[in-house]
Amino acid sequence: MRYLYVCSHIPLILTNQQGYCRIRKSTTPRSQCGKKVKRRQHHHGHQLLHLRVCSRSLTPNMITTRATTQISRRLLHTSSVQYGFMDWFSMKKDQQKKKEKAEDTSKVIERAEKGEVQVTKVEKIEFIGKKKDPADLRPISERLQGFSIKPWLSKSKVTTADEFKNIILSNYTKFTKKTTDDLSQVDLKNLNLRFDITKAVQAESGYLIPDYVLTKANDGSVLQQYFEQKILTGDYLITNPEHLDIEDFEYSSPNISVKMNVTTKERKSKYKKLLKEAKAAQEAKAAELMKGVGA
């Protein structure tokens, strides 16, 4: 006969021969807690079995009944906390500051009406222009009525080298309070001074000077040389304000080639010529195939 330690304040499991279980409250008095008792048979054939044991004794983790039913019991234990590498992320997440919940709009308005809300001063940023309304189907010429860009280049163009030279010297005297007749003495190493003088020279002469020339313009002679070699000779392309003369560059790499500007008329003429050659080649190929079939 097998014996079990019983405890009075815990439920019992009643199991029959088929393995079905039900819970029943133990009626064992507390005075008999921990004592050995024989396995008792219920009048319906059920077996009385305790799930827990009292503090005076221990039972195995697995208890086998007559109905071959196995019941596992988990032992309770405590140990020191062991941290792993992934625990660092959860710890950092817990350390993050909690975001303040958004306050109800009605409450904010109510406090603002009472003067309890302090509004910080916000500087307004001015945006130039506005987005086009998708429903506005007017052409751009009508939508831009009243809008104009102030022209800053002189309509009368300078035609001689002496006039261009006098413009450079007069503006140099205007901004530096110095007088000179030699363009090489017009010192433009100060970038702010160079910007002011070259802007005035372009406005009075009526010609734009490309950025590449302005970058090299350490003195007035560079501006004068550009005017005489490019503008007076006709190399200046009025249709291209950023006329950067790429012919002056020297390329050491053999895989770099510069293609000259091709007009629309030349492109159309070349395109028609290529189509004509392709059509002639296709007809010749078709005629050759027909001869082969006939033979």
C-alpha cells in the first residue's frame, strides 16, 4: 500500500479508472496535516489525491495513480536576477522620458480665455509666391498680370573697349575712394569688393559676366580681357547668360570629349538625313532578299 502526505487546506482531485478528474475540497483537519494516511477510495470509485504538500515533507514531482494518470508539479524557487545583452535595450527603453499627453483643445481654449496660457513670441517667415490653384485654368500670362521683374541690366550696350575700361575704373573709385588709370592696380582680391564692383560693371555695360570669369578676376585686367576677346569679337552668346567657354579648358583624360552647340535647324537636318539613309538601306536589303527568293 502506498502512502501520501495530505494537507487539509488545499483541494483534492478525484480520479476514476477512466482518467476523468474533478476537484473536491479536502476535509482533513489541520491537526492531521503532514501525517501519513492510506489512499482512500470514494464511494463512487474516485481516488483522493492532494496537489500540494505541507511544509513538513516533500513529494516527487511526478505522482502516479492507479488509473496511470501522471500529474506534474512545479517546484517554486528564487534566484538572483541574471541580465543578458538584450536586456540593455529594454532598460534603455524604460529610461526614455515619457511624452506628455496632449491636452484637450477645449481645456486649452478655456485656459487661454482666462489668460492662463502664456504664448511665446514666434517670428513669422515670409514666403515669396503662392501655390497654383488646381481649379485655376487660366494661362500663365493672365495669372502673372501685375507681376514684373525689375530689369537691372542697361538696355544700351557698351560698344568700345575704352567705355568698358572707364566703367571699371569709375566703380573702383566709387567703392574704394582710390583713383588709378591702370586696370592691373584695380585690386579685387576682396570677395565682397569684387562682388560689388562686378555687379555694377555688368549693370552699366549691359552684359553679363560668367561665374568662371568672375572667379579668376583678381584685378580689373581680367574683366577687360574678357570683354575684348569674347564680347567685342562676337563669341558672346546672348541666348546663354551663363556662357561658359568650354573651349579654353584642357582635358588630360583621353575619354573626355566636348561637343559643340548644335542649333535646332542643324538637328532637324541631321535627323532627316539619317532617316533617308536608313530608308535607303532598308530598301536595298529588301531588294537583295527578293533577288535571292527569285533565284
